[in-house]
Amino acid sequence: MLKRDVVNELLEWKNRPHKPLVIKGLRQIGKTYTVKKFGEEFYESVIYLDLRSNTAVHKAFDGDFDVEKIVLAITSVEKTARFIPHKTLLILDEIQDCANARSSLKYWAIDGRFDVICTGSFLGVKGFRSPYVRGVPVGYEEQITMYPLTFREFLVNTGMDEKVFAYIEKSISEKTMIEQTVHESIRSLYLQYLIVGGMPEAVNVFFATHDLNQVREVQNQILSSIKDDFGRYKDSNGNDKINEVLKLRAEGCLNSLPAQLSKEYKKFQFSLVDVKGHSPEKADGLQYLEDVGLVIKSYNTRELVYPLETAKISTEFKVFFADTGLLVSQLGDEVPAKILNGDLGSYKGAVAENMVASSFAKLGKQLYYFHAPSGSPELDFLTEKNGEVVIIECKAGNNRATSMKFVIANPNRFGTHPAVKIADANIGSGAGFETFPLYSLGFIPQPPKTHIVEMVDVSKLKVPE
């Protein structure tokens, strides 16, 4: 079993007052497997319902949303199900296939005797599910998004000593060079991770065989399986249907990504999507890919100003794979060998840039970049920290960050901003910026989930006489 960071989130959820939990994410990233193992370890009774394959159990949610009646209906279908108050986890898998099951979460939350975790791959796709005639339980469910394995999770599953993690994290925090042997070892593992990616099946095959050909076969099978679901939706009778036009548009956008990312300026162009239709029509296919969690967007900005969302150009963006391993699997057969040899310049640095994008997306950060109308300067990524815009330049090697240096040297024009260069190099610094290795992205701490605000005591306030 692969160790996943999301288990810590599940434990935190379990050990506090909580509502039913909905876990969203791309298909085949281990949602079901992880939740079932979590239930087996921390609950006396686990009841698993696959709402895609087990359509008979849908009837349990058709009547009144009375928990006692739902429990009775479920146990009439699932003979081994045992509902033990405060010791039971009910897993509703593929929750999007049963709209009433999703609507019932409000009543499980109010009842409070049984924990409920739902998983679904297409929860955000418009038109995929049958309408929520009985409503979505707003305010009665919690949601988290699960992603492919991060590089840190990849390292954890190699058995790396926690002391090494602590040493690297301290070096990054204090901006001191990492000892060369450690640096080279982590760098080598990072290059492997770029090829393998974070899809659990691909990672398991790699750890078992170390055979990159088998890994690529698995990655292609994963993409084929995901494509098989493109355009699928429920009709008014609850039957599966395929929107063939949407399916073709989504596949066309996905197939265009290697060419889109191999350009010098990686702005997504609908003209490179090989399907019939105008850009707004093709955009439906791209939005579908984003909704299912397969791709992520990074938006150009008009200027370097906080907050970046106010400067976003919504019609100009780059599109990256959510999992870099899936990108590499779609590039030439010689690319993995080049990556292992440290040559990340193939496809004009697309692999390294995709890795930065996916790393920040897993931290829940919206992606931005800056490309001047004249074409220069172009800054690979922009993010926000402590009310400031942070410039991030990604270099497949250790090239000069020309655009970043130009912006730093012209504060009157662009403002003053912290700047970071992510490169195939050790930790260092330059004039106005810091340099970190590519693999340092795997050691960025998760942002706090909540911000506790101390209330002002107004009980003793007095109005002046």
C-alpha cells in the first residue's frame, strides 16, 4: 500500500466534529483504495457501496431522507452491512452516479451517528450526472481534492529516512547548500519521478520492476481508460449516454497538448486542436478536461500586481497536465532516456515547467504567468505570498533567467518583487533572487487549512457619556 498524505487529512477530519466528506479528483489516483484502507484501520465497521456498478442500491435513496429507512434499505441489499453508531464508516463510491445519494448527505450530517465519505471522479463536470432534483447539501458536506502522488510522497514510499527530509527542508528554509551526495541522490530520484509521475498504478509498477517501458504501458492504459469516460452523462431515466461531440472536442484538446507545450511561447491555441468547430466550441472540450482534473490552466496577467486575479487575462492561458508522468508518456520514446541523463530541455523545457505547474496546483494555488504584449519579458510563473507577487522562473538546466533579471533591474516599470529561480542546480542566490533545485518543489510546506481569528471581547465596551 502506497503511503498517502491525504490520510492525515482524513484523520484530522475523523477526530473533530465533522460533516460527510466528499473527495474529488481525477480517476485512478487512488481515492477508493485509500479510503477503504483508512476505514479498515480506524473503524470497527466499513460499508462500501459502489454506486456505479451496484445500481440496485440506488433505490435506498429514492424514498424519504430518513436515515433509519436508508439504513434499512441498504442492509436489505447488502446483507453483510453492519451499522454500528459512532463506529461505522459508510463509503459511497462514484457518488456522481446517484444524485439522491449526494442529496441525502444533509440527513446523515444531521443524524450524526455514522461517518460518511464519498468519492467521485466527475463531480465537477456539468451535464455528467443526472440533475440534483432534491438539491445539493450545501453546508452539510465537506470537500477535499485528491491529486496524484507528490514528489515527497514518492520519496516517502522509497523508504527514505525522515532525517533526510528534515535536513533538506532545513536547508531550503535556511537557504544553505545541500550536501552534494544528498543533492545528487535526490536529483536522480526526481528525474525518475518526472518520468513515472504520481498515478499510483504507474508508481507501483515502477517500484516493483524499475522498468520504464512497463510504466509507459500503464500510463497509456490509464489515459485510454480516462478517455473512455469522456462525454459520459446520465439521461432523464438514469441511463448512461455519450455526448460524442464533447468527447471528440475533449480528446482533440488533450491530444494537442504535446504540440502546445513544445512551442517557445506555450499559450494554448485552439487552432492546434484537430477537430471541427470554432474556438468557443472547442473550449467546451478543454473545460471538460479541466473539470475532470486532467489538466490545469495558468493565466497570463496584464501586470505584476497583487492580487493577481485582478490582472488576469481570461482568454490567454497555458495548459498543463495535472500529472507530469502522463505528459512524458505522450512525448517521444527517447524523452525518458534524455530526462534520466539530465537533459530536461526537450520540448523547450515543457517537462520541467509542467512539473512546477502541477506542484503548485497540488498546493491549491491558482497559476499565473506574465508575457508582455511585445513578447519580452516573459516570466514562467507568478504566485502570491504575504500580500506580494512572487516571480518564479523555471529553467530545465541552469540557464540565465534573463527575463527575471530584467524585471528585477527595472522596479520603476514592474515594481519590486521577491524572485525565485527553480533550476537543475543546488541552492544559491543571485542579484535579487534565490536559486533552488527543481526537486525543492516537493518540499514546499502545505498551507494551513484554516486561519483562526481571535474574536474581540466586546462584553465590557462602554459608550462614552
